[in-house]
Amino acid sequence: MFKKNAPHRLGAVQKMLLTAGAVWAGLVASAAMAAEYPSKPIKLIVPFAAGGSTDIVARVIAEAMRHTLGQPVVVDNRGGAGGLIGTEAIASAPADGYTIGMATVSTLTVNPLLYQRAANLSPKLLPVVNLVTMPAVLMVHPNVSANSLAEIVALEKVKPGSISGGVPGHGTLGHLLMASMNDTLHTSIQIVPYRGNGPALNDTLAGSVQMLVDQLPSSLSLVKANKLKPLVIAAAERSPEMPQVPTFKELGYTQLNDLGISWFGLVVPSNTSKAIVDKIASAAAQAVRRPEVQQQLAKLGAAPTDLGNTTFSAQIAQQLQRNKQLLDKVGVKAE
């Protein structure tokens, strides 16, 4: 009996040894690649156009990572479709650590709820580290007589629907925040969706709409030039650039405060080796701790967070659940 089945058993053993050998060879190759990484420049895909908040933060981080990794980190702007085009480019890149991507609260916790195309990308992306949080500021046109959140609420309640607010589009974080303000403050601010933040900002500057929520870096120069009037900020604490402006949290609106805080992190293709992911995460965390980086971020009103893979993934999951509830509440359906 043993002799009769011996060739069959030998074949099974050979297959097992070949499989084990292939796995071992793969592990050795992966370890060697990680040990050499990085041996050439790294591309950092930003899924938005140059000049916006994501791009500004990305360039600060990229320059600092050059010092920690010993290789250039080159920013590649791939704007379009609300961040979808760039995010697709990150997800489809080789999983070798030489293409990494910026992730934002909109690309990872809003877009997947709005577009099936974005939802399909989620399993293809691995969150690496959440690096920076950034405040949003609620502003009005200078002609609006209100100088505080309480005053704008009082003004709106005298004549409900008389105040309009521009948002970058249906279902965007700006839309969710303004809709949540209406719900929390019992106001009837008219929400006007635009195709992006640029047109919303332009119409607010022109006075076509009276109110706008925007990330601080892209609006700070306008505030300083008195072209927009800040009423309240969503942040952990007051901005040193606008110390007179209170936070939503100070005013007792913790949920609005949390909703208005944006974040920026790094993602890679999901099958990138753990050793390379760990190197990227460590280099990025060291980068945001550099004194000159912290000074630059402070000027933007931003702050380093340095949340690792496990915490970052949990944050994304929690915010997806929160944003799903908010989108359902305002009646925005997925496409």
C-alpha cells in the first residue's frame, strides 16, 4: 500500500516544498526591497489642484520627508472630480512605496458615501498615517452687519431665509457643516451648492451669497485684507492668526467643531509591504515633528496629529458612519 501511493505522496510533498520555497523567496525579496527603500525619488500624488489647502500641506510635508528619507518627495497634482481622479491614480499605482498619496476627510470619508466609483477604491487603499488637522472658518461678506455667530443667528431669525451660504457642492463637508448648523442653531440659512470651493468663494466676495465656510489657509489672506469677516472657527483652539475669533467648541457646539476640522494624511496602495509602510509612516511622523514644519503649520492655523495606521483607520471608520448619518439627514443620495 505504501509503495502504491508513494509517488502521489511524493508529489504532494514536492508541491508543498515548492510553495513554501516561493513564499520564502517572496519574503526575502520583500525584505530586501524594504531594506533598500527608498533608493530613488518618491511621488506624492495630491488629488487636488495646486494652491489649495491640501497642496499647501503636501508641499510642507514633502520637503520635510526629503530630509527624513534621504530622497526627494515630488508633489504630483492630479485634480478633478472632487479628488476622485487623483485617488484612483494612488490606488492603481505599483505597491512599491514609490507612489504615495495625500488623503483628506473628503476623499476617504465623504466621497465613498457619494460615489460608487470612490467606494470601489476604499479596499485598494491603505491608510498610513494622519499627519495634520486644519480648521475651517465661518465667514460673512463685510456688508453683513453681524460680527459674531450669535448675531448672525439673530439676524437670520428676524427674517428666516434671508441669509445664503455657499458650499463647494452637494454632500461636501461644507454642505454637511452648514446643514448641521441649520439643524443645531434652528436657522434657515439657504444653502447654495457650487461646483467647487473657488466659485463659492468668488460669489461670497462679490456679495451674491453672504456666508461661506472655508479652510483657513485658503481664506486667511482675504480675512486679513478685510474682504471677508470671520465669525467662528472649527478648531481645537483659537488660531494665533485670528485670536479674536472663538471656536465652535468655546460657544458650546462641540459637534459642529468636530465636523468642521479637516485632516490630511497619507495612503498607499493596499498591498504595499508592511516594512515599507512602516518606513513611510515613521518618516512622515518625524517630518511633522521638525520645528520648522510645526512653525509653517502654525502659520496655516494647522496642527500636527501623527496618528498611526490603526488609529487612523479607526478614525476613518467612525467618520464614515457619522457622515452617512448626516448625508441621510440632509437627503443626499449616492450616485
